[in-house]
Amino acid sequence: MLFSVNAVLNSVGNVLMNKEQLQNRPMKGFIQIFQVIFSCIAIIAIISILINKSPLNLITGLGAFAAVLMLIFKDTILGFVAGVLLSENDMVHIGDWIEMPQNNVNGVVMDITLNVVKVQNFDNTIVTVPPYSLVSGSFINWRGMTESGGRRIMREYALKLDYIQPCTPEFLEKMKKFDADLADFITEKQKQAAEGKVANTDNPAGLVNGTIDTNVGLFRAYMTLYLKRHPFISKDLLLMVRTLAPTENGLPLQIYCFSANKNWPSYESIQAEIMEHFVSVLPEFGLYPFQNPTARDYVISGLIESGKDLSTVAGIPWHSVLPEEK
């Protein structure tokens, strides 16, 4: 009979887990709880029959062994409590991507049982952790990202401070030829400036003093326009290009937006494309990212100081030579 009831409970569990509304719930843990309870009742009944004693007498006697039983079934009890909390608070589902650096977990939840949560890491290793570790500790669940409208991109480059310059009328005219949308933007900002609309807080159409005033401001405006017309950047979520607090390496300029494609390889490709474009157009605005000098840079600097004609030197990385040194 014990095996029959366990088979019935397993069948019920399989039916429940195939239901769409219960598919992501830890139903296996609850089924296992019922199996443990029924097994304990069956064992007590079998022992009472063998020793010809009432089951109530055995249950009464178990009170003396409560501490031992709690020690033996500690993991089961903790797993049951954790399963209830995980289900009640909707903390984790089968198929969720979770991260627990303290347990080397970074992958997709494959199974949730009474005693273990099985996770397949992205290197195809399998990690098992007790359910109560998810409740007692902290973990990152990326479900919110997968269910949202996009995946965040937040990257920056540090710009050299000595290349940040005011925009001259000649420079603005030159940059109008660089990009059609930027040309329209500059024209509109010049018109607003002529009309006295320069207050940042009262100018929702776009800042004036912070965009066409300096080359870094103009570059911020260009990158914002570039992201807004990018086919794979979400137009419904937050998008901005901002400067961060200056550091010893320069002025960090950060891109903050959301990729509409949340697939990991596609997301990385979109992010790489944006950052590659970011750094490739910096020289057009007279800006350069910070980079620690290498041995080649010191060699080139020494050759320049000695008056050496670099055109006769093979293997010179011309892209690393500063504009004023060419």
C-alpha cells in the first residue's frame, strides 16, 4: 500500500507540474512532504501491528524522541519551510536565471525539490544548493529583466579632460556636415539660444548650455540621437547619455539605455556595436578616451623628442600618436 500511495502522489505531482499555472511552482517539494508524512504514518502502523500495540501508544512515546527526530529530519523540515516561503513569496521558478556568488551559482534553475535546488550554470556544470539557503541568504533573480521590455546597457569611457573645449561657430558648422540629425539638432539649439531658451529645467526639448556649448556636450547630444534611432534600443525605457564624477583618469561619459533584444548573445552584440561606435567617433568631436601608456608609446615619445622622422620608422602605431604629434 505504501508503494501504491507513493505512486499516486507522484502521478498527482506530475499532473500538477504540467498545469500552466503551476508549472513554475516547487510542487515536487510539497509532494515529497506528503510522501514523508504518509511514510511515517505507515511505519508507525506496521510497527504497532508487529508489537501488538496501539498506534496511539507509539505516537505518545515519540514525544521523548522529538529532539532526535528533529535532528534527523532537520534538512527536511528546513526544506519544507523554505519551499513554502519560496512559493508564497514567488521568489524563484523553474527556468529562472539566478546568481549566488557565495555558492558559485550562475545559471538556470532546473529543479526544486524538498532538499535541493538544482541549477545548471552557463558552463554546463550542475550545482545543487539547499532550498533554505535561498531564504536565509541573498541571491539575484533575473526574471524581472526577462519579463521587462529590455535589458540594461550601462557602459562608459573616461575622456581626457584637456581635450574638452568650447564649441566655436566654425566647429558647429563643421559638425553639421557630420550627421544630418545632429545638424538639425544644432540648428534647433542655436535658434533656442537666440530666443533666450537656455534654462535646462525649462527646456524639455533639449538642453542648450550643456550641448552646443562644449564638444563633450555636443557628443552627448549626438550619442543620444544615435541611440534613439538605433533599431534595437528600447524607446519605451530610460535612455540617457551622462557624465559621471571626474576621476584621476578623466571625465567618465556613460551610456544608459536598454536593449530591446534580451537574448544574451544578441544583447552582447548590440552593446559591443554601440560602444565600438562610441569610441570610433570620438576623434570627430576632438575627444579622446583615457588609456594608460604602453612601451610603444614611450618609444614613440622618445623618437619624437630626439627629432626622429617617424615616416622612416616601420611598425609605428600611428593611431596611438596624439594629433598634435603627427
